[in-house]
Amino acid sequence: MATTKRIVVDTNLLVSRLLLPDSVPSQAVRRAQREGVVLASRATLDELSDVLSRPKLDRYVSVDQRRKYVRRLLGTVEMVTIRHVVRACRDAGDDKFLELALSGDAALILTGDADLLELNPFRGIAIRTASDYVLAD
């Protein structure tokens, strides 16, 4: 029986999925959703909601569209309870993605964040850019 790949997708890629549907980050998110299960935690969803609530996004996408996007996303992700506390990233705000990956037994973290990318691999979990993931076979 094949194991489904468990994937953490960082906030910036999820925002790009909404704002730039034809972008490489958007393609990476779609591929992750198609080929595996995307993981989320309360902390990662809180960050996404915070970013999407910023008024500077009003000129690109309506508040209603942003809310609908988050609701649709909630229906597709697997919620993970954080069991592992991590203090490994230069940017402590990014530790939540490492915690999610460890707690959710992820195989992959997708990000464009240099602070996370420099940790590749993190405790056996690959950390890759969207373009690397999209171009991979």
C-alpha cells in the first residue's frame, strides 16, 4: 500500500496561490494538494489568516474571496496537533513550520524562506523551494 506524502506548505506559498494563481508557488501548492496531503496547525492557519486580513491586499482580492479561500483550504488540509516544540530557525517565527513537519510526520516542507531553506534537511525532512518542487519529476 502506497504511503501518501505529507507536506507542509509555508504561508507565502499559500498566499501566492490565492493572489497569483498561475505562479510557480501556486503550481507547487496545487501539486502538493494533488500528490499528497497538506498539513496545517493552529499556528500556521493563524498566520495565514493574519496575512490575508491585511488591508494592503484589498486592491488584489476582496475580503470575501480571502475568507472563502481559507474555508476551502480548511476542507483540504489535515490539522495536526503540535507535539514537538522546536527552536532551530534563525527566525523564531518560522519554527512553527518545523514543529508542524515533525508533529505531522511530514516528508517535505515547501517554502521560499531562506531561514528555513538553510536548514535543509531538517531532521530528515526535505525543505525545498516551490520551483524545485514543480520542476522535480
